[in-house]
Amino acid sequence: MSTVPAAPRGSPGGEGVALIGVLAVAAWVALAAWSASPYARYVDHPGLADAAAWQALCRSVPAGAIVVPALLHALAWLLMIAAMMLPTVLPLGRLFRRMTRSRPDAGRLLALLVTGYIAAWMGFGVIAHAADALLRDAGARSGWLALHGATVGAAVLALGGAFQFSALKYRCLEACRTPFAFVTARWSGRRPARDAWRIGLGHGLFCVGCCWALMLVMFVVGTASIGWMLALAAVMALEKNASWGRRLSAPVGFGLLAWAAVLALA
């Protein structure tokens, strides 16, 4: 017989939730320090709207090792996800901590939930970086792309702006905004470790579905921009956690479409 937790009341045992917050802050600090270090090139990702970056591709020659730079880029992406997305999962973590605080393995279950959530975003990162690499490879072979790189950036911004008005955006956003219903529908209590990981993964997939278009903006402006990371993280956190957050999607969509138009015309 499945056990469904009662609606949470009172203050949670907040050690695990506080740890999520500490990890997010630590990720921001690590990214800032890394961006100021001699190894900042592994964090930095030239923006798709940067014409000079596209033209540089035509002059570049692949060289050097592959595995180590790939691992460093993956670590940088992991830090970005921890910095930008962990704050948005705090309501889910707080709720889950309340549900499981009487269990001796509560800390492990919360860690599994967070791991599942990050796994969803890492999967998105692999796909996004692969698509970006293919696009930049095409740019290295195409004189037209080298001269019209800003058009690619404008297209990505337009895609992100249009997605803000889609039914899929609002469906995923609603799932992110109602963590209690999301958890109770997926927690059976019979296999707690599996349930915790699947709740984190499932919530992460809905979060990706809600925010992937906004995250693509980082590929337009450059992934090492701490200012843009803070701005986008704030927008995504407000969308999912503020009482009026759902109404923020349309203005953000109009803003991205206007930005795309200006970039294309410029």
C-alpha cells in the first residue's frame, strides 16, 4: 500500500535545504574566481551574436588535447547549473525535507533528489553544447556564417521569445510551481531511494522544459557573463516561485523577440 505524505506543516529540519543554498552560493563564488583565473577560457563561451568570434573560426586550426578541455567545460557547465538552477529548486527541497525528516536516511534521499535534478540539466547541457559545436563547425566552413553570425544569435533569441508563449512552456512552468502535487504523485514510500532520484529527475526535466529557451540566451551573450547569469537566474526563480511569476513569461518573451529584431536589423 503506497504512502502519500500529508501536506507539510511547521518548520522543516533545514540542514539539507541550507546545504543546497550553500552549494549554490559556492558555485557562484567558484565561477567568479574561475572567470578571473588564467583558465577562464574553459568557462568562457563566445556569444553567437559575436561576429568576430565567427570570423575567428575560419582562421582557427583544431589543436591540443580533447578529453581534458571537455572535462573542464563540463565542470564549468555543472557550476553554472548549480549556481543558476539550485536556488529555483529550494521550494521542492524544503518540501521534500519536511516529508522525510523523520527518516534516518533523510539526508541521503535529499541528495538523491538534487542529483536527479542536476542530471536532467546536465543532459540538456550535453545536447546544447553538441548542437553549438555542430553550428560552429558549420560556421568554420561557411563564409556566409562568418559574415552573418549575428543572424544566428537573432534566430536563437527569436526562438526563445516565441517559446515563452507556448502551451508547453506554461505546462512545464505549472509543474514547477506546484511541487507538493508533483511530489505526492510520485512518492510511494516503498522504494524511497529510487523515488527520490526520480522526483529530482522528473522535476528537473520539467524545469528544462520550462527554462531551456532562457538558458540558450547564455549561448548568445557568452556563457562566462556573470551578470547575465544572475539576471537569467533571477527571472527563472521569479517565474517558478513568485506568486505572480506566471505573468512574467509574456513580458520576457516580448523582450527577447524585440532583442532578436534589433540584432537582426543591426
